[in-house]
Amino acid sequence: MRVLITGGAGFIGSNFVHQTVRERPDVQVTVLDALTYAGDETSLAGVSEEIRFVEGSIADTALVDRLAADSDVVVHFAAESHNDNSLNDPSPFVQTNLIGTFTLLEAVRKHGVRFHHISTDEVYGDLELDDPAKFTPETPYNPSSPYSSTKAGSDLLVRAWARSFGVEATISNCSNNYGPYQHIEKFIPRQITNLIDGIRPRLYGAGLNVRDWIHVEDHNSAVWSILDGGRPGETYLIGADGETNNLDVVRTLLEIFERDADDFDHVADRPGHDLRYAIDATKLRDELGWSPRYTDFRAGLEATVQWYRDNEAWWRPHKAAVEAKYAATGQ
Ligand code: NAD
Ligand code: DAU
């Protein structure tokens, strides 16, 4: 099977490439990645001999057409992915998440290629802290940020191309991922690398916002379950019942680093900050028999801390610039 993986030099995409090379010897992997600030080819260093890497944009019609013609399946991870960046400059989010996805859809339509679209639970907006409800595939779309609205728009394009043009497409909407190779602009690796540097973690607002954490390996095993058994035209929600508020995440990291429980700072809140995400993954579990393996969040965090300790050369070149960007917004 020839699989084109977009965004394969980013956080989740590079983990997906590693998992695929490790567990699917029958798959020929091609990665298409523009190597934006968030992409890093060294994340693929261990598998570079086993894959083909193409540097380029998913919005490049001719390139995408050529690569799709040579593929059986496209797994589409590439995106601008950070909410805070989308509040500072939404333009690349529209270009990549909407125009890029449109470009891919036109190519898979032309060449009759199976398409899997990687999306986010943020398309559903947020839930109240005391609401027993979780997101389901029937929850109405209600995105809050430029990031989540462009992801919602890209999901709707996929649904339309499946229904009107018969593109063999599936969509997955996953909750917050953590694990190796995550860019240090994101919450967990930012606090881990702060703690390694002896800097106090930074909590937006009161820190009561809840995210439904899942290990990146579990996200990617769910994507493979959908590729193997998912029904065309269907949407699957991916989550591992990992609801935790940001304050508790910081307190756990402080414990792992043997620091005082109050050794953190509250900083300016994110405008429009979603309160709570929670995934009901019943459909994925019941229909495809998927279940997560990394169910001990503290153990997963400890392993992730160790990964950032062991791989300082991977993140260190970006740390000063990331912190300078946050300093400009008081965060
Ligand atoms: P990331 O920012 O770490 O990686 C994105 C990758 O896409 C980078 O390698 C970047 O170079 C590449 N890219 C960006 N623009 C491109 C373009 N125009 N053409 C080709 N490549 C381009 O993102 P991530 O956290 O790994 O997220 C991957 C996908 O998963 C995204 O679609 C995101 O919406 C979705 N998602 C992320 C999470 C999460 O918690 N991180 C959760 C659910 C869904
Ligand atoms: O839910 C899935 C989404 O999860 C993905 O679609 C996004 O691509 C991914 O970035 C992530 O979005 P969030 O905005 O939830 O993740 P982030 O890591 O930016 O922030 C997680 C929470 O931590 C959020 O409530 C904001 C808060 N935060 C973040 C940073 C960077 C802090 O309190 N302090 C920080 O320094």
C-alpha cells in the first residue's frame, strides 16, 4: 500500500510515520511537508532510509496532483496547528487548513485515492465545566478560534467531497495529544522545557480549563484502525477519557521535577479560551474495537519529561524564540 502522509515532519505526523514503519512493513511511506517553523526533518532521522521525503506545500496544485497520482491512500495531518498563533495572524491558517485541504481533495478526487482527514475536537467549541456531556459525532460545529474555524471548514469540505463527488473519505476528530516531538510552543512541552531551565510554569488565567489528554501513540493507533476498518463518509471521534485541568497538569509536572506545588505563575488568559473539551469515543471503540494503551497519564507524562531531557538538541534551538513570542503577549 502506498501511503502519502502530509505534515509527516510535525508532532503527530512524525509519530505516525515512526509507528507505520515499525508496525506496517507492507506500507510504502511518502511524506509531504513544507517544513514550516513547526516541521523538523530530524524528527524522522531514525526512519529516513525507509521513507521518501518531499519538501513542499499541500497548497501546491501540481506537486499534490503528482504525488496523489502515485498513492493509494492520503493521510492528511498537515496544518497550522496552534491556537495562540492563529490569534496573532490567521492568514496561514486559512491558506494551509482551507486551501491546502481543498487542493488535496481535488487531487484525490481526480485520481480516485482514499483520503483520511485528521481533525480536532475543537470544531465542536467547548463544554461547561459542570456539564456531564461529551462531544459525539452528532454535536453541532461551533468553533471559537481562527485555528478551529479553519479546521471546521476543512472538515466540511471533506464531507462535501465525499457526498457530492464520491471521494472515499473518513474524518477523525481527536482531543489534545502529548508525547515525543511536540513543538515546545504547546502547553505540556513548554512547561517541561521551562522546568528543565529552572523557569516557573505559566498558566493561562485561573488554570481551570480542561483538556482531554491522549498519548500520541494512541491517537495514531486509532487512525490505523480507521484506515483498516472505517466506513467511507464517516466521522470517528478519538479520545481516551483523559480529562484533566491545566492546573492539575502543572502540579503533576512540578511533582515530577520535585518542585513546590505552588511554584508556577498565572499569566494573561487566551482571548476566547475554550473552557472544556471531552470526547465520547464509543463509536470508535464499538465499531472498530479500538482501545488506548497509554491510560496512566502520570506515567505518560514522566516518559515525556524523560524524552525532553534526553533530546535537548531537538528543542533547544527554538526555546528562546518561543519564549520571546509569548513575552510579547504577556504570557
Ligand atoms: P504540528 O504543528 O506539530 O505539525 C504540522 C506539520 O504540518 C508541520 O510539520 C508543518 O511543517 C506541516 N505543514 C504546515 N503547513 C504546511 C503546508 N502548507 N504544506 C505541507 N506541510 C505543512 O501539528 P500537530 O500537532 O502534529 O497536528 C497535526 C494534525 O493533527 C493537524 O491537522 C491538527 O489540526 C490535528 N490535531 C492535533 C491535535 C494536537 O493535540 N496536537 C489534536 C487533534 C488534532
Ligand atoms: O483539542 C485538540 C487541540 O489541542 C488541537 O487541535 C490543537 O492543534 C492543539 O494545539 C491543542 O490545542 P490547545 O489550544 O488545547 O493546546 P495548547 O497546548 O495550546 O494549550 C492547552 C491548554 O493549556 C489550553 O487550555 C491553554 C493552556 N496553556 C497553554 C500554554 C501554551 C497554558 O495555560 N499555558 C501555556 O503556556
